[in-house]
Amino acid sequence: MHEPDYDSLRKIMVEEQLRKRGITDPGVLAAFLSVPRHLFVDADWKTQAYEDRPLPIGAEQTISQPYMAALMTQWLCPSPEHRLLEIGTGSGYQAAVLSLLAHTVFTVERIDVLYHNASKRLTELGYRGITPLLGDGSTGHESGALYDGILVTAGAPEIPEALLAQLKEGGMLVAPVGDRQHQRLIRIRRHRNGFHREEGTPCRFVPLLGAQGWQQP
């Protein structure tokens, strides 16, 4: 059985799933065109890697739908000089994308096997400027703060106070917020005198578990 033409599938993904649905930032489109999503999923799912849906990555976790990952990236407004924090490393795909758009990416994963797999994968694929961390992402990574942007890839009951405290003035935080089954994308911008909150599209993510997220069921 021949391998699919993954480069062509990735181009179709970018054109049909991203550009036509409102992803317009040239840097974001270029990053999603560059990162080989099929190398960030289990071998059994490689041929479906560029479909318009999330896919399982083990440990009851998923790699996000390409459009949702791109939308969150575009909302974060990363720049080449930025220092970013990602909560929920998963397969490492989103961290790889962010590393092409920012100077430094810290990414926190609470599940041991996902942390080790993603760390190995990112190293083998040659992505630089990424620091994978094992721990409770709901409390962020205080020793690396302050951040120009924070991206949360799991659904929270509310934005954790620890993450707000680690956001630089002028910085942006993007996270899905709601109950365990349904959330809405939220963007927070930190100003000198507080925070500005915007609400975006409905979405559905695995729950953010931890001290400032959901407790284990």
C-alpha cells in the first residue's frame, strides 16, 4: 500500500479548512503548511491526519481539529520576538507550530507518556526554541514568566488566576472556557489596569485537570 502524498494533503488542508474559513494571517498559514501533522499522530491514524477533525493521541487525549488549532493560533497573535506558554503539550503539534512563529515556547503536559513522546518527537524533527515541561499546566510555569502569549489547549471552568498573573502587560491569553462537555473560545488581553475579555466560537476540548482547573472525576 502506497503512502499518501502528505504534502498535497497538507496544502489542501490549509486551503480548504483554514484559508476558506477565515484564517488569514500569512505566518499562521505558512506554519500550518510547514508542520507535518501526520508525524504527530499515531501510525494507525496517519492517513487521516489532515482531515477536518480531532484525532486520538493516547491517554484519552486528542490532537485538535486543524481549524481550531489555527484559529487559536491566529487569535494569540504571536510574533517572532514573543515568549509563549502552551498548556497541554499533547502530541507536540501545536508547540511545533508556535515555534515557527515565536522566539521561545514553554509547553506543559501533565501526562507522563505524552510528555516523553512529544519531547522525543520535537527533538527528532528538529524544532528549536521549545522547552517541554511535565507538570500541572493549570498553574502555568511561574519561573518562565512573564509571557507575551498563553495558549490553553484544554477546557477550563474559568481562566486560572495563575495564568493571568503570568501574562505580560499587552499579552494575550486564549483558552476554551465552559463546562466539561462544551466550551467557548475566550481571549484575554492584559492592560495596565486589568484585563479585557472577548468571547469567540463554541468549541469542545478535553478538560483542563489540575489545581486551578477541573478536579479528577
